[in-house]
Amino acid sequence: MKNFFSAVVVLSLFITLFSFRVHPYHVGSMEFNYSQKSKTFEISGRFFMDDLENAINKKYGKNLHFLNPKSEKEMNEALKNYASEYVKLKVNNQFVKVKFVGYEEDKESVDIFLESETVANPKKVETAVSFLYNLFDDQMNIIHIVINGQRKSEKLNYPDRYLFQEF
């Protein structure tokens, strides 16, 4: 019985020590979903929390943390500025303004929310997404563009940032 208990303790310690690793890949996703109701693109992105935190801190020379309530206001401002630089949208050959709406923490990831200005009848959609490119040269961003239920997806590997789709 003593050996069994010792084995369980050692196994638990082993699992605990090796379960807290840095994730070995750098990937994020962004979805540009056109809403017929609001006539805007509702944009959401999901990134690893530590990666996004490190990219923002590197970019702005700060020491902000998502899980720290004291950093919330400053993190909102930093994310707003970061998103305005690293996400661009062009619809029917016209640049479209995109505004930062907010973010939510979800355990190990952060979801960011953006919204475009009003757009009528999108046929040609061009995006430029370079989130985390200022931190990683192996960053992969998966981009989804959804219009009228039709989804077109593509993977962008650093340094590629541009995606063009016709609907």
C-alpha cells in the first residue's frame, strides 16, 4: 500500500511538472462575419493570452497583464491601438474603418471584438491581418470571411498578411 501511495504521488508530481509547458506553436484566428441586419462586419479574433500580452507589451514598452484588473483600462487602450494597426479591411475596393469593441479573457486565450462601419452589398473583401507578427516569425493566422452564410477560410503564415476573397 505504501508503494502504491508513493507511485501515485510521483505520478501526480510528474504530470503537474510537465503539464505547464509553453505552447509550441503560434496560431490565432480572425473571423469577419457580415451581418445583414446591421450591414457591418462583426470581427472576432482569438489568440493565446500570453502571446497577445507579450506582443502588446513589446510594442508599447508596457508591463500589462490580462488577468490583472488594475491593467484593464490601459489594456483596452493598448488593444484598441494594436488592432487599428494590425487589422485592415477593404470592401469593394474601398477601405472600411474598423473600431475596437472590447475583449474577453477565456482561460488561456483572449477573444477580441471589432466592428466595421456600414457596408452595402460586399462582393470583394480584402483583409490585412498581422496580429502577433511583431513578436513571432512563425505566426499563423487563420482568417474566415463569412457573407450570407458562405464561409471562405485561408491560412496566413508570417510574413503573409493579405487575403482577398470574392463572393
